[in-house]
Amino acid sequence: MFLPQLPPGGAPRNSVPFAFVAEADTFRSNVTPPPRERPSAGQLAARTLVGLTVVAGLVGALLLATPALSPAQAPGQAHQSEASQNR
């Protein structure tokens, strides 16, 4: 199976007339896109609720994970309950 080889220096270059390149920079379309439709009140409410749910989930996960991320007691210290201290 024959695979084409690229010339040294990268991809092959096709010559493009300079006038074409110059016209491409100044080309403007005469077709304007239609105006964007404004979202309805229901769509805005749904987007707001989804955003609040995502933010609340992230804050809740952070609050639940904070105790697990805090450093544990030093291994040399023994944990004693309050009941054993008053004996």
C-alpha cells in the first residue's frame, strides 16, 4: 500500500493568487442572521433553579467534606473521654 510522503518542511503548499487572499479579508456577508429570541419567564426560572441547585450541591459537598479533610489528632496523644478525667 502506497502512502504519500510529505515534503520536508511540512504540508504541501498550494499557490493562492494574492488578489484572492486580499479579497477574503474584506469580504462581508449581506445576509444578516435573525434576531435572537428572548427566553420566556419559565425558561429563566428553570435556568435559575438549575444554577442554584448546582451551587447548593457544591457548597453542601464542601461542608460535608471539610471534617474529613481536617488533620487528625497527633498519633502520640491518647484520646481520653471526659468521664475518665473526673475520676
